Amino acid sequence: MRVPCLPPALSWWRDFGAQFAAAACVTPGRYDDSTPSPTPACDFEDMKRLAESPPIMTCAEYLSADVLTSLWDTMGAALGADLTKANARCSLSFSANLCSRCKSMRSRGLRLLA
């Protein structure tokens, strides 16, 4: 399937999300139990580099390493809460849950990672 090119701003945010997904995946067991889990660690220097190099987009002047780190932590909390609910329903591991979501997205013509 051919993946359409994204505008630079959407591509930048997709890459930010892909970094988060990769960080969540490299720590086995982090989200595999039913207790709230800590957010995958983010490197402040990476957040600083990202904040200094966004493409031209609306409100890019408000990006900072602190803003991106806060967004990262919020994404981690949301992922932990979502997986806690999912585990209560069907007890899938984090990797199985992510794989099932990726398959569902692909069946609709979407991709999680580039």
C-alpha cells in the first residue's frame, strides 16, 4: 500500500508520536500489569533538539523542551490509563494490545509508524 506524503508539520508530530511508541515498546512489562505505570523515559536533550527544529507550523513559537516533556508525560499517563482499562476487559499484554491496534489501523488504511 502506498503511504501518502504528509505535510511537514504532520510529519514532525508523527515522528514525535513514533518516538513515544518506540520508548513505550522497549521496556518489557512496563504496561503489562493492571497497575498504573510510569511514563516511558524521555531524554530532555532530545526534547530540546525537537523544540528547536520544528517545521513552519502554527504556534511553533510556543514549543519548548518543557512543553514537549509535559506532552510526553501526558501521553504516558493516557496510555497507562487506556491499557489499564483494556487489561481489565481482555488481559492483553502491552505488545499484544499495540499489535491489535496497528492491525485495526492498517485495515482502515492507516499506519501508526512511518
